[in-house]
Amino acid sequence: LNWESVGADGYRIYRYRPENGAYEVFKDVKVNSVINDDLLPAYSCAFRIKAYKIVDGKRVYSEYSSLFWALTLPDKVKKVTASNITSDSITLSWNSAQRIDSYKVYLVGDEEDILIYEGSDTSYVFDGALPFAEHSFYIIATATERSNYVESVPSDVLTVKTKAAVIKEFSASDITADSYKISWPEQPNAVGYNIYRLDAGEYTLISSVDVPFIEFTELENSKND
């Protein structure tokens, strides 16, 4: 707390704690500032001050100052985790914090971070993810009491990589007596593709390519793949 100096010999600070329902003498100081470091996160309490002068060895107090309400910052959001990761969605979860009003979930952007959720839940499904890409998130807790609004420091950043999209469409072309070409849509952020063939009820990896197609040549005419 800081206040304007009035040329006093000292100040007596009174603190009001809602759980006690009464004022208590918090501290006597000779300067126009004081630190209160025994409060809880997202905790609201009020202060008022009396200045005093020493007259004939005794303190002569002023009237009370106006009442000042203060609100501490919420605790940092902890244990941010990701689950149910698919090609286009990520479920985020985190530990609850005490005495907070809401959480803000931010997606880290190249130029500006984007607020993607604000609410009291301790989980959120982000369904705007890109396939096979990294997405980074952090969370802020907020608290409001009377006219005071405060935000916690950001949580640690969590970076999550989504899965590649499932290839649902492919086609055969350039078919001859002993060759053909298999093609599929190019997948965003993919750096390669593994091709599997079904043999005797099991899929076997037969090739890896870095383009969205593969050509099979010198095949037997009776072979069906």
C-alpha cells in the first residue's frame, strides 16, 4: 500500500478481514507505504489509515482515511494437460484454483495470442486444430471483488502436436496389364506417407513415400491388391 505523505510522525494501518468481520491494527509505520505479505491468492481485504503526530510525548491521531479495498492475484494455474488428441481437436484440462471467477485459455499465435475460451470449467475442447501441427496454449485465472479485477500470471505454456488426418479417399489410375498408380489428397503438414497392404487379414508396410501417390509396376496379371 502507498499513500500521500501528510507530514505526520507516523501512520497506523487498520485491516478489515471479511472472515473476522472486524478491523484490526495491522501495523504502525513511519513511512507512507507498507507491505502486507500474509494473504492468500485471490483474497480481498480492506485497509484504512490514521496519521499521527507526537505531542508532549503522546500520539494525536487524525480521522480515518477513506476505505481502500485490495484484491490479491489468483494463484498460477497448474498442471495443464492435453488428452483425446485427434487430427482436429484437443481436450485441455487443468487444476482448479481457489476463489476465482473464471479461466481464460489462450492459443499462442505468430503475431498475437488468441482468447479461445473464458469460463469457470476446468477443461475445454479446442476443435479448431490443424492436422499434424503443433499448437501451444496457456491459461490465466481471473478474480473480481467489488471494483477490483485481477488476473494471475500465465500458466506454463503447453505445446501439443495433433495427429495426422485419416486418409479417407484414394483412387487408382494409369492402370495397365502390370502396373497402376494409387493417389490420395495431399495432407496438410505431412512430410511423408506409409503405405500398407492387406495380406492374409493383416496389414503389412510395403513402402514409404514423400508424395501423395505411389506407382506399382511389374505386377502379375492375376494379382489383386
